[in-house]
Amino acid sequence: MNQPPKDISLAEIHSAYASKPVDKKKTQVGEKVKTYTKSNHYDRDPNHTGEAPVKQDIKRPGSKK
């Protein structure tokens, strides 16, 4: 049988939605910290004209057009 869900206190709700959660863990000295770097993979191509590519009108077999 499943246990009934645990009641959430108002303090836990405020902690979850706060800009600085109360129970935030601090990194210890000497602990490895993940580093994130920005990728330019999704940057806009400066040579792109901004127009959509021309779509070819392909007749499919069995179409009524």
C-alpha cells in the first residue's frame, strides 16, 4: 500500500520558490566545481539573408493535383 503524501509546510514552499533557497549547499574547499562555457553552435550566421529557402513543389504519386 502506498504511503500518503507528506504535507508541505509553508516554509518549505517559500524556500523552493525563493531566489536563494534556504537549504542551498555550499561547495567545500578543494571540491571540484563544474564549469560551464558558452558554445557558439547556435549563433546566427552573419552571411544569412534571413529569407526562408525556396521550397520545391513536389508532386507525390497518387495526389490529385
